[in-house]
Amino acid sequence: MTLRLHNTLTRRKQVFEPLDAENVRMYVCGPTVYDLAHIGNARPVVVFDVLFRLLRQVYGADHVTYARNITDVEDKIIARAKETGEAIESVTSRTTQAYHDDMAALGALQPSVEPRATDHIAQMIAMIECLIERGHAYVADGHVLFSVLSMPDYGRLSGHSRDELIAGARVDVAPYKKDPADFVLWKPSTAEQPGWDSPWGRGRPGWHIECSAMSEEHLGEHFDIHGGGQDLIFPHHENELAQSLCAHEGRPFVNVWMHNGYVVVEGEKMSKSLGNFFTVRQLLEEGWPGEAIRLALLSGHYRQPLDITRDKIKESKVQLDRFYGALRATADIAPSDAAPPEGVVAALSDDLNTPEALAEMHRIGTALNKAGNAIEQGRLKGALLAAGRLMGLLGQDPEDWFKGGSGGEAEEIERLIAARIAARKAKNFAEADRIRDELAARGIVLEDGPQGTTWRLA
């Protein structure tokens, strides 16, 4: 199966050819750990988790290295600690754990390596020294800045000229800059700010240099795929590309740049600054299954804007109910040991076309519901589960899915169901109806069938 991916740099979909099929390497920008992740932050995690799974399927699990960083030194973190009075280490450790917990709830695999910025200061300093030595950076007023004019084709990732980029971006105006577009590689730290000794005094790195240094450390100078949200194209990825190319004297950096579209609310980008966002944690605490949130994030093509609402998550839960219903109906049938269906793999191999992959899964689920013999049911059930694994879906036991979130109530629900069955046997239908109504009021749906009564959350 030929894998095709859209490359932001070339602005076209192209055949993916790894540098080394024995070690396919991907880097995705991770969180700045100062707050809970909102649903827009979660989209690249889920999108590139599917790509990670696909690459493992195509090249083998042992032949893919996926690095996703943690930015644990940045001005937003310093500002949050100052605002709350909480120690910086406490802010970063608490929010990192929350990020891990929330992304796990969305079914995201752990990356192969998760570098932290504070563990790579030496590599950042070395890269900055290299840029200064080669005439691409300069020291001014305790800062080290990248000289944009030293790179003639600066702006080619975003597709804008230098002047357009300056006009469309919020650039820091500072008297020590030689050019308004120059950006910080290293900045001085006050006594109360985190800092490290360097040839330019005690200070801390700029945001952009962090990812250049971490990706080189764990994936090498030249690797296959660099991913992130559309908002990172400029300035973050533009500046990463400039730093890494100039530090390595123009040698290649990344073969394929991939960016997912924004999560929007009524057509407007979701962001913390606009206040029109909700966090993954908030949705989970409201009782939405992480798997339904994941499916909602995969419901549109990754490069397009995606309007996420609670209604869309509810719709995704209904879809999952159908899948899990088909699996529960064949609980006594052993699934065949199947590879992911060709149609699902083909859809994902066409620039991660998750809507088409999900449509193929629905076709399989419908066929499973209609299958008339155990052999066909086993084949289709195996295919559906294999497709689910590739998409990061359908990993739960169907009964657990339908009873999800009931916690310690399950025993009480089972007791009431037994009481209702006894009432029906005694022809006390009023009592049986009362119990059904009581359970319905608690969000419990009863389903009577030939094998007895099952229940699920509404």
C-alpha cells in the first residue's frame, strides 16, 4: 500500500518514502505545561497518534520512532507560577501529569520518547554557538538573536515574504534587534526566573530553539516527518526550519511537514485567549467517554477546520454504541485473527482520510449485524476490531462500554434488574415498570432480549 501525505512545504500530497525503513522518525510539538489541555490542543495528539499507528502497521512497531516533546521552560509557565504563587516545578509536574492522564483517556499511545526542554539545555547552547559561529546569530544586550536576513529563503514554509510575515505577526520590537523579524534564541533571566549558565550569561532558551535541539538529539539532523497544529507553521516551525538548516550549513532537516487544521467554534478558532474553549478534563468530568471525544476529533479530515461541540461528541457516542452493539451481539463468537481491512488502510494511506476509514468501519459493522453464520461473523468481527486498533477505537469490552462510568453503582443496578425480573415473573407489572422508570431516571437503559436483560448508560 502506497502512503501519501500532504507536505506543507511543497503544498502538495506526495508519496512518502522514509529515509530509513528500519527507523521511520517523526517529531510532533507537544504541550507547554502551564495549564490543562483544551480540545484544540488534543487534536494534533489524536491525529498524529493515528499516523503513528499507521506507520507501525506499515513498517513494523519496532521500526518507528515518535518523539513528542514537553516544553517545561517558557514565559507562560513563569507567568502562571507568579500569578498563582505556585512553584514552577509544581506547575510543570502537575500539568504534565494532567496532560498524560487526559491524552491517555483519549486513547493516545505514549510516544517512543518524550524529551523535556529542561533536560536539553546543553544541546540548545551548542546549537546557538554553532549559529553564531556561522554568522546566523548575534549577541545583543544579553540576548542571542537569529538573524533572519542571513537566510535568503526565510518564509518558504509559510509561503510568505519576510515583510508579509512581519506585517502579519506580533513581533517583539526591541532596540537591540538588528531587524524587526529577528527572533530570540537565548534571553537573560532575573534571579527569580529559571536560568542556566551560558557563554552569554545566566539565562534561558527561546521557544523555537528548544524543538530544533530536541529533535536533533533524538531523531538526528535529518528525519522524516514533523507535525503540529496549523497555528505552529509561523512563527514556530518557520523558525525551527531556519535554525536547523543554518546550524547544519543547509543540510536537509525535515522531509515532510504536516499540520492539522484548527478546532473552531461557530467558525472561529478555539483558543484560550478568546475564551471560547473547553478542556479535555472538563468534557471527561461531564461524563463524556474519552473514546467519543477521540472519534469526534477524527470525524473530519485532519487538514480541515473542525467544529467540535457537545452535540458532535454525542453523535460520536451514538456511532460507538452501534459498533459496540454489533460486538456485544456476537459476544459468543471468537473474532478471527485479522489484519486491518484493506479499505481502512487505503483510506488512512491517502493522507490520513479518517472520515473514509470510519465509513469503511461502518460498512463492516453493518455487515457484521447482518451476517448469518458464525464463520462470517468471526471474520467480520476480527476485521472490525483490527480496524479499531488502527484508529485507536473499540478497545473496551462491549459490556464495559455500555456500563461505562457506572462505578460502584453497577451492583445496585444489577440488584434492581433482578428485582424487576422477579416482579415480572410474579406478574407484578406495576412494580416492574416502577423499577424500569427509576433506572431510566438515573440514565440507565434496559434492553430485554432472548438471553435476558442487559443495561447500558443512556
